[in-house]
Amino acid sequence: MPSTGKKSSKTQSLRDIVQQHLLEDVFQSSNDAVQKHNASKGGSSWMVLVVDPESLRVISSSIGMYNLMEHHVSIVEHLMKKRAPFRDQAVLYFVEPNEKSLARIIEDWTPSKGKKGPLYGDAVFLYFLGRLPDELFGMIKKCKELVKRVKVLKEVNLDFLTKEAHAYHFDMKDPSIYSDLYLSKSVTVSPLQDRMISKLVTVCATLNEYPHVRFPAKNPLCTTLANHFQQKMNEFVGANSTWWYNGDGVHPNSERATMLIMDRQDDCLSPLIHEFTYEAMVNDLPPID
């Protein structure tokens, strides 16, 4: 289940919203559960945070190690690397919902001859950047040692980076992205486009926005992406009855946003602009050490 916003996103920057979402709905709620668990069974009050490359960049773009330590995170470990055991501490996995990351998590809890025991304590928290597909959820259910220790399993809907207060990007570095978008003649949605739209849904979920979608009707690419976004957004809203959005008639002083999906041919000037901000200009012109 995704968590719901506690304040109107209209009064906060995107970075503030993401930071609050992470600290309160992920780390503070996990910390509270660990303290409650230890009150009855004893053990360390600290947690180990385990991340994959994608989730590490999401966390690093909005919060720092000091914030994590304030919420009883003792160490940040890389999921794909060999890790030291912390058998007296709870573990918080914060990962992208893909087969590679989930396989490594399951490997942590699968008994084998070479293992002396589990790497971590009896409390496991599973957080995913976006929607967890049914087939991956089925992989979790098959790992009995993991299932009996899971305290929380949640989709946090933060599959994007907040590099500035009011700007984000999807951190998609696939070299085929431009050819996939602009050179492909296919009218169906490609896996890369599906991933892009899924990330966009997490942005809207974080901002509590269920936007009206507008696009150039004569543009096949924009039409395909807009229709796919609308389908995925409708599925998200239908599957999460507790999630609210601006303009739903319940929250006062708010209106539904409008999303414009446009092609680069509708905005030819932006690629020619050298800098958008004073910060970029200052870094570009004076010598800065």
C-alpha cells in the first residue's frame, strides 16, 4: 500500500515533499516499529539500510546521512556487494522493484551450507520505489524465512530524482532512449516507454495529483504516451482507495492539475538555451574552485 500525503503539496517544494515522505513514511515508521518490536523481544534499536544503485540515487538526491542517523540507521549497505552480518539489527531494504534486486534480497534469507545464519535480525522492512509486479511478489511469498520476518512491505512511489526544489528527472541513462522515442515506428508501448510512464505515475502519486492530460492529437508519440499514462494512473487510483488527490472535492482550496505531454518539435528553443538559472551562469562564467 502506498502512503498518503499529510500536507497539501501546494504549500511545499517537491524536494520538501520527497524528504518528508522518506523520513516520516519510511524511516520514522520503521524506527517506531523496531522500538515496539524490541520492547517485547529486546535487541538493538538500530537498523541497517540496504539499497540498490537506483534507490541510492533517489535517497542521495533528497536526504543525507545525518537524517538517516537521526532515525536510527547505523549503516548504509549496497545490495549488490558482499555485506557484513548485523544479526542484532533490523534491516530496511529500499530498492527498485526489479528481478535482480529481489533475487539478492531472497538470497539473503535462503539457507545454505556456506551460511552461518541470516545476515540480519528478525525484523525486515521492504520498501519499493514503484509498483511491485505480481510475479515479483510471488517470489517473496516463496521465501518462507523472509516472509515470517517481514514487518512492512510498501510501495513508496518515489521512482525519480529531485535535483532541485521544483525539478525532477527519471535517471534513465539507456542509450537507446532517443531512438526508442523518436525513430521507432511502432504504435505499441515499448518496455522503455512503459518504465518512463510508470516513473511519471510515481511523481503524480507523490504530489497527490490526478491530472487532466492534454497532448497534440496529431502527434502519434504524444498520443501513445498520454493514453498509456492515463491508463496507468487510473489503475493506480483504482487500486489505492486511501490515496487522495488535489481537486477530489474533499480537500478545500485545491484544483486538479493539468499535464501537458508535448514533443520536442513543440519546444525548439529549450535545447538552444545555455543556462536556465543564475547558479548555472555563475558556475559557467567566473572561475570557481
